[in-house]
Amino acid sequence: HGMARLAWDDRHVFVNGRCRPLPLGGTNLVAAICKNRRFSAAARPAPETRDMLRWMLESGAFEILGNS
């Protein structure tokens, strides 16, 4: 989402003022999301990062866009 605030450090990911621990492999995924400003469900995230992505969605990090 264009208004979302995302950040991370070596151990945590932050979304809109909320924080949670980074899972194994989470650093690279969060860095890629911040760089590209998008994430596709077709990317098939690793099981270790799925809960983090769900949390990020629930925290307002993503905007779900339909196919036009």
C-alpha cells in the first residue's frame, strides 16, 4: 500500500508502527518487497515466511489489487 510504513532490522519487521520477529528468510523477502513495492501471491513464499506475510497484510502493508 502506498501509505504503509515498512522497515526491518536484523531481527524484526515493522509495519505501520507494529513489530514482529523476522522468520528465517524474512530479511530478503522484506527487502525485495520494499524495493519493488509489490508482492504477488504467485511467488509461492516459503512456509517460514507465510505467517509474516499474512501479518503484514493484516497490518496494512499491502493493498489487494484485482485484475483489470
